Amino acid sequence: MEEKNIKQVDQIMTALTQVIDPELQVDVVNLGLIYGIDIEGDKATIKMTLTIMGCPLSDYLEQHIQKAVLSVAGIKSCDIKLVWYPVWTTERLSSAAKKQLGVTNHDDQIKQEKATKEKIIDFSVPIKKMADEYPDFVQIMYDCGFTRIKIPGLLQTVGRVMTIPLGAQAMKLDLAKVKKAFEDKGYKVIND
């Protein structure tokens, strides 16, 4: 994906956080409804799902998603592809959305218990594993300048092999600043 497209995907994801489901009062990104964004020239294609088939808000969401996408510089048209696989479940909710909606499960409780214990970031471990272990990992990485980390599917693919030092090198980020950002959030950094 070209650098310009990556920036536009970031901008589209940011714009989509302003599209709020009026019933749940959570945006479509944190609801986990956005499955992918493709950009060809000045056209964006949004692959998404709904929480249920026959959702009465589908037209409303489609209009607001198109408006948000078209607000991004360089995007002149927007297609929305509605998909039903993988099936949406509450597992797709972001941790912030789960908290807002009061959704918890056994895995979340285990993660919460781990979070209250000593939090250790191992720079030699792939970022996917760290993201699975710590709910705030992705946001800290994003705040450090790893803006690509929120691209849909990135953690599932590149994140399975990419470590923080490799990512910092690729993004031309200062590894010492990344380490400090994690330490400021209460993490102990090892293997840096």
C-alpha cells in the first residue's frame, strides 16, 4: 500500500470514529463493524458488517459512513460493501466499547487481572502477542507514532512477526522514546 493510501486509511478510520450508532452510542470503529478499507485513486471502498442482519439502522449508518469518508481529502467517491463473514460478535468490540456497553467475558477478566499485576513489554516478542495481552498496547503504540498499527488486519498479519524494534526501525522512530512511553504507562520494558 502506498504511503499516501496509508495516510488516507488513517484519516478515514479517524473520520469513521465520528459515525455513532444511535442505539448503542458507540462509533462504528469501536463497535468493530469496519472490516477493511481499500483505496484506488480517489475512490474508497469500505468493507463492513452490521451487528445483525436486517438492522434498521443500515441506511442511516451507510449515509453517515459515506459522508465521513468523503470528508477525507483526496477521496471523491465511496462504495460500501456489506459483508456477513466473519460474523460480528461482541468479541469485535474495542475494550473501550466493551467497557461503555458493560460487556465482559472470561478472557477480559483475565486480561484485567494481568493488567493489575506487573505489566512487562518484551521488545523481542511480536507485537500481536503484546496487543493480545495488554488492552492499551495498540493505543500506546499509536501514540508513539506507529500509526499503521490501526490499519485493519495489520496485527493479524504483519503483527505476528514484527517486533517493536523492527517496527521502530521501519517507521524511523526513536526506540528510546517508545521505551519511555511504555514506562510512563507503568510497564517494565525488557529485551530492548
